[in-house]
Amino acid sequence: INETTRALIIHSPNNPTGVVYTEDEIKRLAAILQAATDKYGRPIFLIADEPYRFLAFDGVKVPSVLPLYKYSVLVSSFSKNLGLAGERIGYVVVNPAMENSESLVGGVIFTNRTLGSVNAPCLGQKLMMASLDTVPDISVYEERRRLMAEVLDKAGIEYQLPAGTFYFFPKVPGSSTDDVAFVAKLQEHRILAVPGSGFGYPGYYRLALCTDKRFILAAAEGFAKAAAEFRG
């Protein structure tokens, strides 16, 4: 953080790791940003990207940044939180405690209009309005998470159980950190994954739980074979 820093973006629950930041962690981050704001004489914004806020497991609560830091902005997506893939409609919440918050809201609206390419379709807007009081059934993802953990355990693949989102972020088997090569090996066994290097985490890869549990179970043999072949 220096005199040119204008904002910091956090993503919780995190894609791809599934980590949920605690309230204490956000408070400590807020203290750092407030100190930098005071030092440089202008706000450093904390932007919380929360498209998976309602997809947290085991009773984990996702703390809001709004009461913890005055210069905070929350952005989110209906498509992830409500499981409506393809309906790319999101929203922005500007902390009302912020000075000139109306100007920031106006700037967001103006930018959205001038870009033109991100205007939400009318049908999608109506669908979102009808879904505002909907609560996602996360038990579906919890069951898929449990099954994926069993599959990875049997294959001897290391991972950290995600606290939220519908992703796993396992470690590449063995001593190698070549995530691209292992993703290619998985593909040989008809399993699709995303290399972790694309997220800045070489040596890991992302798996999505957006599929029926029968496909997760059917992939068990492929994971075991791919891991064994990759270890040599």
C-alpha cells in the first residue's frame, strides 16, 4: 500500500480456495487501510466481492465489511448466490457512512450506462425481482462437497475443505508443482479442471461442484488413476 493505492479487493467466500475471512481478519485489514487513508490524506476503498455470500457451510457466517470500515463497497451477483447460472445480474452497495457516497453511486450508474455492453436483460431483471426472498438450498452443495472430499481422499490427493463457494482447490499430487500438466492428465480421464496458476497459485487446480453427484462419484476412478500416473 502506497500513495498511489486507491482500493483493495477481497473475495470472501474466496474463489478458488473456498476460504471465508473472519470478522477479526477484516477488522485488522480495515485498521491497516484506515492508517493508510490517514497517512495519505485520501480514502483507500475496501471492495468486497461477495457472489458466494450465501454459499457458506457448517454454520460459517460471512461477516459484512460495511460496519467494519467506512470506505467499503460491496459487490455481488444474483447468479451465484441464487444458483441461477447465466443470469449475469449483480449489484453494488456503497457504505452510507462514507462521505459523498451519493457521488460514488452516481459514478457507478454513469459508468454502467456508458459501457453499454453490461446492461442487464429485461427478462433477467424480472427473474431477479421475483427471486429476492429466495434462500438457496446449500445442502445440495454440502453433499457434493462431502462426496468430492471422499473421492480425493481415496485418490490420496491433498486439499483444504472449502468453507464456502462450490469449488475445491486441491494440491497437485507428488512433488511436482506443474498444475497445467496435471490438469492435462485429468483431462485424459475425462475430468475437467482449471490450473491454479491462472489464479496466481501454481501447484494447485480448481474443481467445480456444479454437477450432479453421480458424476462426482463416477470420477473417482479417474482421479485415482490420474494421481497415480502423475506421481509415476
